[in-house]
Amino acid sequence: MLVVVTGGSGSGKSVYAEKLLAELANTQKEQIEQNIYIATMKPFGSEGQERIARHRKQRQAYGFQTIEQYTRIEEAQIPAGKTANVLLECMSNLVANEMFDNGNHRSAQELMCDITDGIERLYAHCRNLVIVTNEVFSDGNDYDRETVEYIRCLGKINQHLAGIADSVIEVVYSIPVKIKGENLKIKDF
């Protein structure tokens, strides 16, 4: 199952995604060997370090193996045989890393194709893949050209992911709202 979880900053989407993946693992115990958390946030500055520490503490109870994969998501080391559940946190960091990494000479179109192809290759090795992404499109602010290009690229990638996903959930004020697919209820959420 491929699930996209979206929401604004501080909406509760990360906690929801972690609990969702843990619940999926509990219902498929005989088929799942491990839960993998792919972290895409580069640890910049003290605020970034604090956020990473908070997220690691938050997911300790779920027994995730963490893989730090800032770019080239298809290269993440996932066991063969669809025996792993994977949580990718988060698409907005991955897109920013790919777009603004030194030496990136790809067009936005090439970047979108590379990332969506990488996600589809990653998903081919997963039992379940839950992707967290951000809703950054409705603030109405004016941005510089590079930021606008980033927002458009992330938006197109999110559209692609929503199109291939089994379920899309938007978390609003810690309330999961089904956009597409099954209504994935989680205990204690």
C-alpha cells in the first residue's frame, strides 16, 4: 500500500504517519521483517539538530531502523522481497535537497521525473510505503524565482504521488482527513 500524508507545518502529520505505519506492521506481523524510517532532513544548525532529535525520540517506540538518505531516494538500502514497511519523511526536504544541492544542473522537469521514478523504484521493494509531504501552496506570499520553482516542483511531485497512491490523507490540526482511498483509522489518534 502506498499512502501519502500531507499537512501544514505542525499539523501532526509526522505523528500520524508513524502511528499509521506501526499499525500496518501490527496487522501484517508475519509478512514484515522491519520498519524503516528514511530521513531526508539535512541537520543544519541547532534548530535542525533539535528537530531531528525530537523526531528520533518521537519514533523510538515504533522500532524504526533509520536510514539517512538526503538525495537519490532510489539508492536507499531496503531489503528485497517486500518485507519492510517504509516511512519517508519528508518529500519537501528531499525535493529541496535535490533542487538546491551544489552541482545540480537538472531542469525542474528532469528533477521531477528523477524523484518520482526513484519513489516508484523504492515502492517496488516495500510492503507499505508512507510518504510525508508538506502543504506549502496556499499562503499567498510572493517569493523569489527559485522558491517559486521549488513550490511548483513539489506540487507536481505531490500530484503525481497522489495519483499513484492507494490513500491520501491530509492532517489538519491533528485530525486526519481522507482525501483519497481507504479511511485509515488509527487507534489513539
